[in-house]
Amino acid sequence: MSRKLFIGFRIPRKTIDTISMIRSTLNKDDKLFNWSSGNNLHLTLLFIGFEGSSNIKEISDISKKVLSDFNSFNISIEGTGIFSNKRGSQALWLGIKEGAKELKKINYELRSVIEKTLGLKLDFRFTPHITIARKKKKHFHNKIDTKNFMNSVYFPIVLQVDFFTLFESIIINGKIHYKRIDTFDLT
């Protein structure tokens, strides 16, 4: 059985007020998006994708070994951005300023070892961010004015990253939930 896996860092609920403020910049268009709930807010360090259950232990062992070589560090959540594609999909996100270089380095090391060891080909594009909303499919054709969203200003949110988690993305009653499989401490 294939399971949808990623390694990430859960974002504390204290970002909810910032997200509510930023959401208000879209006015009535905010209803065209599915917004991430507090329990699902996370920073994806490495998206692994669909993997068989037999590889999970090996992914966990590799992650534990690679991540133990890195020290804990701070990140600052600052700024906004949008990922879009030609089909009309959009994802709204909060950016990472402080700690972005460290996240890119960790992503590279982890991806390289997992690819080499398991013979996988993982996505090499990595922009440290926290997805806060995705446009609903039925509204892909709708043009949304995101100028105010992109110009949102808020106080940076500083967090310490002491560990990462291997998550499985599961759907329960039509909603996405993230189940913790393993945790990997930084030194």
C-alpha cells in the first residue's frame, strides 16, 4: 500500500492571528480558498510522495542519521507569496527569511541521501514556506486580486526548530490530516 509522506515542521497555533489578518486582505475572495487549519500548519522540508510501507523504516532511519548532523536553529516567518500554475491553481504562503539557508542545506542533504539510498527521484525545487491556503478547484477559472495579500505586512514570527517530523498525509471525511510517524531531533 502506498502512503503519501513528507518531512516537515509543525507550526504553532500562534500564527493563527497573523493568518486571519492576511486572510482579510482578500475580502470576499477568501471564500475561494481552502484555508489550512491550526493543526495542519507546517513547513515541508522534503516532500517524499507516495511510498510503499516497506520503505518507511528506511526513510526514517536515513532521516534520523542525516538530521542528527544539524544543530537546532531559528526561523523567522516573514512576507507572503503565491505559487500558481497555468491551470489556475494557486497556493498562498508565508515566507521564511531567517533560517532559509539552513533549511535549503538540510533539504539538499536529506534529499540526496534518500535518493541515492532508495533510488528515488525527489523534487529538487525547494522554497522554504508555509502554505496557508489553496484555491478550490471549482474556482480555478476565477481571477483573484492578490495585490493586498502580496503587500501584507506583519511582525516576524520567530520559532526555534529543534526537530523535524516524518508525516503521512491522510484524508478523513474529505479533510486532510497529518499523522506523525517519527520525529528526528537536531543536536
